[in-house]
Amino acid sequence: MAVAGEIGRHMTDYLLIITKSTVPIGTAKKIRGKISEELSKRKAVIDFDVASNPEFLKEGEAVNDCMKPDRIIVGADSEKAFNIVEKLYKPFVLNGHPVIYMDIPSAEMTKYAANAILATKISFINDIANLCERIGADINMVRRGIASDSRIGNKFIYAGLGYGGSCFPKDVKAIIKTASVHGYELKVLKAVDEVNERQKESVFHKLYRYFGNNIKGKKIGIWGLSFKPNTDDMREAPSLKLIEKFLQHGAEITAYDPAAMNEAKRRLGDKINYSQDSYGAMVDADAMVLVTEWNEFRNPNWAVINKIMKNRVVFDGRNIYEKELLEQSGFEYFGIGR
């Protein structure tokens, strides 16, 4: 609101104020109120509009998403505002991607609803994966089966350690809070959040059971610290929850990530050991834990890893390895939902 106040204190002619960030539903109304308040203090009568134009940029792919948007959402309450935004985006929609116009609250809600439904798909497939383990099914086969249905598709239905980052966790919690403020309970999204938090610990429980509920002094090599590949972002990363659990039970951690080492050192300090490369993290390790599916982790030299690990067991938190191949290479393998 501070920026809205500045605008109100200094504007001299018509302005269109556009919010791009993911903001609580009702923010545009508050911005309008703040600017109007400042104009009133100046006894100034200046026309202005507020619009909501939420961004849908993925971390690691922001430039491409900006230049080639799937869709552009515009919420406004005047033709003048719509026309200005249309001119602004004209060079970016020559390829036919739609500009969708709506009222401001609907635009603000669209951003939250989009992220919430993607988070829901992730928690759903993880919940089904956990059931697959108990009944002897393979989540990868189940995923291929359901993804063949065009109504479902194959995106965001890969079982793993749950979602993290700056968007999904925050937005799911925010829309739950918004509903609560308005006297409504979003039971489905509460379950989505609960499943996700539980899923982040799933590999810990597998590993803990594997070692007979005692991992004190065990050396665990971790590949991947960022919440997803192609970023150094560790906000709400599953690796943080896993490392916390391992350390609480006396394990010794050595980790490697292609991009997030500095961020990990900032967050974790000397609580864990850091390797200069992926293989170094596995030297004398009692277990390997794959947390983030970076491309460089997809085809490692298992013969080398076989020689440098103390105990040959792999906990694959993203299902990127073939169980049969690892078993043939002399490893025990544990995935998600397999």
C-alpha cells in the first residue's frame, strides 16, 4: 500500500495502475481506496483505473513464459483500462494466445485457483502413490493409464516428494485463509496442504525403517537441494524437511546441488557437509537420497557409485531411476509408489 500512497500523492494525470504479483484477493480494491484517499487529501480530482494482470511465470522459464504466454488474464472495470492493456500486449499475442478479460476479483482469484489446482494434482498423485505401495501397484503405470485420458492429461501427475517453492505452498495457504476470513472452509485444499507436508517426509520414513529405526551415525548422501531443477530456490524445498528429520535422528549428511549450494550454506550453515560434485556426496555413504531431478543426476555411472558407497541402497524421491537396472547393478532401490 505504500506504493499506492506514493502514486496518489504525486500523480498529475490519468494513470492505469496494474498489479502483476500474486496478491490477496481484494488488493486492487485496497489500492484504489488508498490512491483515492491521497487524492482527497490533495483535493485533487484525477481519473485513474486499477487492473489485475497476474503473471503466470515458472521459475527457470520466466523469459520464455513472458514472450510466449499460454494466456493473459486481465481484470479491470473500465473499457479504457482494457484498451490500454490490449495495446500493451499486442506484440505478444500475434501467435494467437488469448487475452481473457474479466472483472478484477475474478482475475485475482484466477491466479490463486490456477496454482491451487496444480498443487491439488500433485498431492492427489502422491496420495495415490502411497496407496500403490500398500497394494502392490506401480504409480508410473497408473500415471500412464490415467494420463491417456484427455480430460486429465499428463502434467503435474508425477509422484515425488511434494511441491515447494515460492508459489504453491504460499498460494494454497493464502486461499485457505481467504476462505476462512469469508466464513468458508476449503476442505479439499486443506487436505492438499496436509498431504504435501506429509509427503516431504516420505523418504525419511522409508530410510528410517530400512535401517531398523536407528540412523544415528549413518552417512546419507543427498542429490538435489533446490525445490525443483534449474533454480537455486530452496523456499519450502522438500530437502529442508528431510535434512531436518535426518539430523534430528543423528544422521550425517553430505549434499550436492548444481545451483543451490550457496543458498544451502546460507540456510543450513555447518549442520551438513557439502560436496564439490555429485559423486563426492556418495563417498562412504550408507544411503543415497535423490531429492531434486536435475538432468545431471539422471544417468550417473552406477559402477563408480557402487565402488564408493559403503552401503548400496538408493532412495529415489522422484522416480527417475529404473528399479531393475539398479538391482542389476547391485543396489537396493526404493521409489515413490513403486
